[in-house]
Amino acid sequence: MSGVWVFKNGVVRLVENPAAESLDGSRQSSSTRRKVLVHTPSNEVITSYAVLEHKLWSLGWERYYEDPSLLQFHKRST
């Protein structure tokens, strides 16, 4: 899992080459700082899909398994 996770309008996508694309989708110079996904309350860096899934599960989210090629989650109903 390399690149930068971009959250925009409720949608997340992985930018594989963060030096070539900015957060708004436009091109940037190669002097861009490297960025990581961090769970702010715990200051935990999310280093893999497995870590992301575990963190979301611990926060009450469940994964949809209809399409195994997608990582989709929803909040468990109470």
C-alpha cells in the first residue's frame, strides 16, 4: 500500500504517485512532502489495508463483502 489516501466529498481514493498529483487532482512539482493516513485520536499510522480494516472494525464499522475487489465499509446499526 503506497501512495496517498485522498478524502474528497465523502469519497476516498488512493493516489499511487503522490508527487505527480496534488490533493485536488492537479499536477504538482516533485518537492511534495510524503503523507500518511493517521487515525488522529490515537495518533496511529495506518500502514496497510489490514490495519485500516482492523481500526475501522474496532470503531464499529463492518466490511461489505459483495465485491471482493473493493474495500467498502458501513457503520453497524444499533
